[in-house]
Amino acid sequence: MKMLQEIGLFTMRKLRETRRNPIFLAMGIVVPILYLAFFSPLLKGMHVGDANVLNTFVPGMLVLIAFFNGLFAGFGIIDELRSGIIERFRVTPASRFAILMGPVLRDTIATVIQVTFFILIALPFGFSPDIRGILLLYPLLILLVTITSSFGNAIGLVVKSEDKLAPIVQGINMPILLLSGMLLPLSLGPAWLRTVAHFNPVYYIVEAARRLVQGEIANMAVAEAYAVTLLLAVIVVTWATRVVQKTTS
């Protein structure tokens, strides 16, 4: 119970920060909408494996929202490190896991809001998802933002500088984006590209997202995505908690 109370306190602290700076939520919605308005029309003449091109495109955008929301979390924690907030946490008896989960849960809540808003916007454009599939997709997206937010915060504490963090984030962002099939299904690419993509955990989430939107709940891609994502979440959160513990010890 004490752990849950601590997590709640740290989460509310981050939510208050977001309320004071709503640009965080706004930009997370605007960027995918720009993709929807200016990129998805380019796919109209392409065969992407489904009569409704948005049922292939929108799931990738939902994964993109979750991925980006967490990956850039390190910049915020570097600012807190510089301003002495992290230093103050050293003298508190709060669990180091709770200190990590505060910003992670804020990013998770923001992602759920942004994803829901984006789905509602995509519906008038012709997006027609299976409701059960969408409900099963939310836990996958929550796991993804938990992974990326935990990683982003931990890396920020390790490097302690935006100048060092920026190239790391960009170096991770580009290959994962290109090898996940977020923008275009990798089935359109050559065999070697599809083979390399299997080493990218986000690829499994994107594939599962497209199957779930189509209502293919029992598809093996969904089970693979949950297995890979759950395992990676345990590994990353455990490592990130140790980083926070080392930083605040």
C-alpha cells in the first residue's frame, strides 16, 4: 500500500507539470495528425494488404505515439537533475521504483489520451477498427511506453546532458522507426529487410496492432508481440530502477 501511495504522489506531481505545460500533450497529437493528413493520401494508390488503407496506416501511428512519448523522457529528467530535484529525492524514504514510475505513469496516461483522441479523429477519415482488437491493443501500447519512458529516464540520468542524450535518442529512433513498419508495412520490402526487422521489438507491436485492428485477435503475431514486449518491459524497468537507485543513493 505504501508503494502505491508513493507512486501516486510522484505521478500526480508529473501530471501537475503537464497541466502547466500542455504543449507536451498537444504536440503528441498534432504530429500523427499531420501524418494522417499529408502522408496517408500517398498510400491510396498502393496495395498494402487491405482494402482500407487507414486500417494499415493508423495502427502504425498509434505505435509511433507510444514510442515517441517515452523515448524523449530523458530530456525532462536531465532538467530535474540540473535543478537539484533528483538530489532532493536522496533524503526521502520513497521507493526508487516509485520515483521511476511517477514520470513513466504520466507518460502512459498521456499516451492513452493521445491515442484515444487520434483514433476518434481517424474515424471520419475512414478508419474502421475492430473494437475488441483496439481494446487489446491498449495494453501493448502501455507496455511500449513503459519500456521507452523507463529507458529514456534512465539514459538521461546516466548521461546527465542533453548534448549527449540527443545523438543517442536519434541514433535509436531512426533504425527502430524504419525497421518497425510504422509508416509502411515491411511486407512491401525485400526479404532481407523483413529478416532484419525481426530483431526490432517494435516490429512485433506494429504487426500485432494491424492484426488487432482487423479483428484477428487469435493471430500468432499478437501472442508474439505480448511475449516480446512483456519480457522487454521487465528487463528495462528492472535496469532503470537500478539506475535511479544508484543516482539517488
